Amino acid sequence: MAILPRAAHAKEVHLTAPDTFAAVAMQLTARSVENLSDTKAVRAQVIRHIAALEAPIRSAAIFIEQYAGWPVRLAVLPEYLFTSYPGRIGIADFAARAGFAPDGEEYAELGTLAQKTGLFIAGNAYEIDRHFPDFYFQASFVVAPTGQVVLRYRRLVSMFAPSPHDVWERYLDIYGLDGVFPVARTEIGNLAAIASEEILYPEIARAMAFRGAEIFVHSSSEIGSPLATQKDIAKRARAFENMAFVVSANTAGISGTALPLGSADGNSQVVDYTGKVMAQSGDGETFTAFAPLDLSALRRARRNPAMTNSLARQKPGLFASAYAAAADNFHRPNGMMAQGSAEVPDRDYFRRKQEEVIARLDQAGVI
């Protein structure tokens, strides 16, 4: 299996697109693979699911353009749409059964889907890597209408799953910082991905904004509510503080598990660079979270010296020393590395690591 080189985490593509176009958050039902019998059954279900997306995405794009007059150029899919979360499956087993290879059939089929629909398609999946063969990373991706994967981002903050931080030094040696915080410069803007609850961590979005991100694609699977949830608040904050659009797609429930279907459903939304929610979905499978993204207006705002220019007013150097001083009290890098190789932990490992952080914070008087 070939791994993509550093540059492939974020590529430039050259396509013609208007300054203003529509983006849609496709709120769709995730399909769990937890109860499928073997790897062959998992792969078959995933491929069928990808193929089945052409009709709803194409129909949504046609309706939006006819209804609102904007051409649709970007569709965002929910978190782990094709497999759901691992559930009771161990890390190594789930990687073998459900992990997408960067050069594998699943991404090839997603490329075909992008070509057929003529859209940039953003999504999220569990992904394997030949450099770390026994486990997976949770990856957010963008596939261009050319069929190319132009953005690949591996989730950095997760409670029960490996991340690049767990194998940090080796990961940086292989992919560099561009592979950790990738931004794809495309004809529909500079795209960056945020995975699920990472929307709650402002540093991730900020690092992407410092590298030029204008549109955050956010694949999520979360509790929808008429009340303001933590993630709802965070989506607006990340948009305003970075002067960027956020296109956030939630699941319309998760099928194939013992959980009630609608446990992670609703509130897909598009937020503009002022923090205004432009569109938001209710419950169920729907495309109703769509809105125009005016890149010219965003770029004018970023170039305008004003109190509202929250990006240009940032002073990162103020905080570098404070972050460096605090680093040793929090999660330490390379926790899965032993004698130069990556060890695959059980899921309780991640809970134990958090308990160690809490103990250090207590000792340091932070909590």
C-alpha cells in the first residue's frame, strides 16, 4: 500500500468557480459495521453506501440551484458516515476491517462520486497508514471534482482513538507540519477540516487559519437539540474568531447499533465569517443546511483594518511561552511509541492517560 507524500495532504487544484457559490451540509444516516460478519461484508456495505450517495447529492444540488440561484460547489458529509464509530471492536481489528487505505477502493469510489456530481465532497472516515500498520487514524478529507483527494487531515484530539500526537515525532518526520495542519488552496477557497468535537478546541481552527483557511468543513455526529449545545456555540465562535465559514454536517442518526436511531441527529448548519448561522437543519435526512459562501466579501473583511477584524488583531507571540510552559502538565506526545515502534493500546489506555493529566494538573495547582 502506497502512502501519500507530504504534499498530498493538501494539494492545489485549478478549477473555475464563481466567487459566490452554495455549500450544503448533507445530513445523512451513518451505517454501523459493528454487527457485520467479516471484513468482506464491511467493505461491500461501504462501497454500496458511497454509490448510493450520488442521487441525494445530485438532487440536492439541482434543487438548491433552482431554488436559490447559486451553483453548488461543496457538499459536506457527516462524521464516520460509512462505518459509524468502532463500538466494541478493538483498535487493531477495526483498522483491519474498516480502515480506508489512502490509495484504496473507498477513496477511488469517493473520487468517482465527486467526478459524477461535479462537486468538492468533504467527509470523514477511519484510515490506515502503512507507517503505523496496526491501528487507524480518524481522517477528514476533501475530494475535488477531478477525483483527487486534495485534503487529508488526521484528527488530533480524541478520547478513545489514536492520533498523530500519540506517535508525534515519527509522524512529523514522515509528514511534516503541513501534514498535521493541512490547508488545500482551491478555486472555491482555502479549505481546512475539523473533526467532530475538535470544534470545541480553538487552537485547531486557529492553526488552520494561520495557514490561510477560509472555509472549515466540519463532519460531526452529535446530539441535536433546540437548546444551544456546546458544539453549536463553538461553531459560531470558530467562525467569528477566525473570520472563516463553517460548514457543519451532522448525522441523521446511526443505524445498525443498539442506540435509538435519532441519538445523534439534527442541527447541521452553515455559519458565516461573522458568526451568523445562515442555515440550520432540523431532524432526519435532509439537505436543508445550505447557504451561499461569498469569498470576495470574506477576503475584503480580512483586509479591512477594523475592530471587527479578529484575525488580523491576533498576537500569537503573546501566548507561545504560556503554552510551552504548560505543555508538560497536559497530554505528552509519543505515548504510543516504545523502542522506536508504535504499540497498539487497549481503549482503557486513553482513559488512564487522561487520569495522569488530571493528577499533574492537580499537583500544579491548575485544578
